[in-house]
Amino acid sequence: MLSNKRTLTVGVFALSSALALGACSGAGGGSSDNGSAASGGNVTLNLATVNNGQMKDMEQLKTEYETANPGTKVNFQVMEEGDLRSAVTADVASGAGQYDIVTIGAYETPQWGANGWLVDLTQNLASDTAYDVNDLLPPVRVALTNDGKQYAVPFYGESSILMYNKEVLDKAGVTMPMNPTWQQVADAAKKVKTKDMSGICMRGKPGWGDLFAPLTTVVQTFGGNWYDMKWDATVNSPEWKEAVTFYKTMLDDSGEADPVSYSFNECLTALKEGKSAMWADASVAASMLEAADSPVKGKMGYAHMPVNKTQESGWLWSWNLAVPKSTKNQDAAIKFVKWATSKEYIKLVGQKIGWSNVPPGSRTSTYDIPEYKEAAAAYAPITLDVMSGVNPKQPGVNPQPWVGIQYVSIPEFQDVGNQCAQFVADYIANRSSVDDALSKCQGIAATAGKAHQ
């Protein structure tokens, strides 16, 4: 959700319709045939996944698995994210059984697990000492559970960090601490801003996976959140107003021109081209800023996401592999999922494709591999610190009745977030007041919250 390749694009209508289908079809049901490969025959596993580099690497390496497991073939069905979510949601909810393995996000996993659509992997993972389930990064692992049960495992994960041009800050006499506050960042942005360079770039483009990815974390560290423990909406609270006002003021004082047209890719380009000095966004961006062809390679500094009232404020996202209840090849599917998220697979990627291509943010042990530590020295340690420090059960000041940081894990949230993001974008663009924007958002959020009271 965090680079634009990770932005959720399926609307609440599609997911809500699928939920209804699942309820009507007995949550997809499970097959008594738990894997034809286990009973001596050949098996073809259909894996639905998203079209990005990490998944393409897995497709390239599947022959390694097939060679080691004669009789098993893995058929990758690679789709753009919107197509993937539509196809997988419809298939898994209806129990059609087209896919044996699905790639889903941290947003969907606990919902689909609770709805009975996914195989509970808890015991299978725990009983396999070689898999070492406890090596999975704890916050990522927790985000993929419901009622203590593990319904997916992370293929890769990410958080958010502050990225800044060291040369620019040094020239202005600004020292950025490893754990800055938002006020420190705003002050630094003012000092380094010039007529040709914004002090900071932040997402302003409407969309719950665009503007609200970072803004929700700002709201949380300022003491606000979408709902209280009774699912009453709290968007019109003083904490929300303070956070949103701060965000706009920082952009007005030091941000890019026309921020409502900026999201991940635009800010990435701005930093690479020297048009912005700082950026708080997805940790995956660091690997792009440090790529061999990046104009700012070696010039960047990295720090924890800025805070106000909390100790951490990074978000948490992962792409994960899960096994639908409707598969007829459950055992074979679980076996492949374990291989593709294992320590051995991570080493295989490094050896065959390159250590900078290793899936990040899934296992603690990844960050102890000497070759990976060298390849990702600039950003790997800070990424691990942030991902290990965030708390998806309570990322803000107050407790919340869902697990998740930059999203609310209810089907309605995509629609709620998208509408609210447009209201806030209008405020950022000086087309409305903060009170008007939050009042409208409060009404929409309240309606969605009532369904969960």
C-alpha cells in the first residue's frame, strides 16, 4: 500500500459483496482432499500474486522448488494489484477454488481469517522447528493473526522512516537526531528550504493508501485515531484537528508546491532530483535512493519516523502468502508457502539474484546475514529497528479494537479512507476549512463504525 504499487485499489463494494458471498457459501469450505501430491500423484499449484519485482524473483526461483519436489508444479498467475484483489477476493469468498495460494496484504488477512476463508497455519508452522516461526518479525506476524491464529505468513514487509539529504542538512547546519519529533522535522524543513528545493515532501494526493498512509500515523502520534474501543468515530477530536493542521502548516511553510498531486513516486523523484531535502515515507524507498543509478546514492541519511506523543510512529505493511480453504491441494500449498517464506529461500535469492533483492522485513535473521548487511548497510538497520518497535495492536496513545496501524481492518475502511482523504486534500489545497473536512469525515466514519458496535 505504500509505494503506489502497494496501494489498495479494490473498493469496499467488491469486498463487501465478497463477504456476503462467503457467508452464503459456508466461508468457502474446505476439501477433504488435502493434497494430491501427498497421496502419490502429480499436483499443480495455482498461485495468484502481484506484479512486482519481489514476486517476479519468486517466480524465477520456483524451478528450484520444483526440482527438489518432483511431481509438483507451481503455476504463477501474475496480475496488477487491482486485478489481483478483485480476482482473489471473488474466488476465495465464493469457494470457487481457482487458487491454491494467494498473495494478500496485511489489511485483508485478519478479516479473511475471521471469516473462515483461509487455512489456519498456526499448528503447521509451530510444529516445524526448521521453519522457525518465531524468527518472523513479531509486529508483522501479529498483524497477520486473528484470535491468536496465524492465517498468512509474510513474504516481505516494510515500515516508514524519515529520509533526508545529509549534504543539504549539513550545509544548513542542521543535525537530524535518530529519533526526531515532528516539530524538529518541521523546523529543519524551514531551515533547508530554498526557492529551488522544498524542505520536505509529503503525500497529499487523495486516497486512503496515498495521503492517509502517512497522515494516519501523524494523527496517532498526536493522540488521535479513527475509533475508540466502542467503535465510536473520533475524527472530529482536538487531536485530529491538531495533527491535520500541523501537517498542512508544515507543507505550507516548507513543502512541495501543489502537494495534493504528490504521492510515493512523485516524492521519490523529488528527492532523487534534488528538488526536496526530506521525505517521510515507506522504508522500501531507501533501497531505491541507494540504487546504483540513483543521483543521491550515499548522500542520504535515515531516521525513525517522527513522533509527538508516542515512542514510534512508523506504519506496518506486508505482502503475504496464504492458503484458501477452498484449495484441493492444501498440504502441497502449505509446503510451498513455507519454502517461499523460509530462511533458505532468502539465502537463495541473495545467492542467485543478488543480496539487494532479498525480501526485506519478514525475518529477523535476514538482518544477520553478512552479505545482506553489506548490501543494505545504509538502511537495513534502521528499517529493522522501526519494524521491531511498532505496535500494530496499539500504535497510538489509546487502545483500539482492531490490529493495524495506517488502516482500520474493517471492509468499509477503503471507502471511508478514500472519501475522508478527499476532504482533507481539499483543506490542504485551501478549498475548505479543517473543521469542515473533519466534520464530513466524522459522519462517514461514524456510519461505518456502527456496523461493528
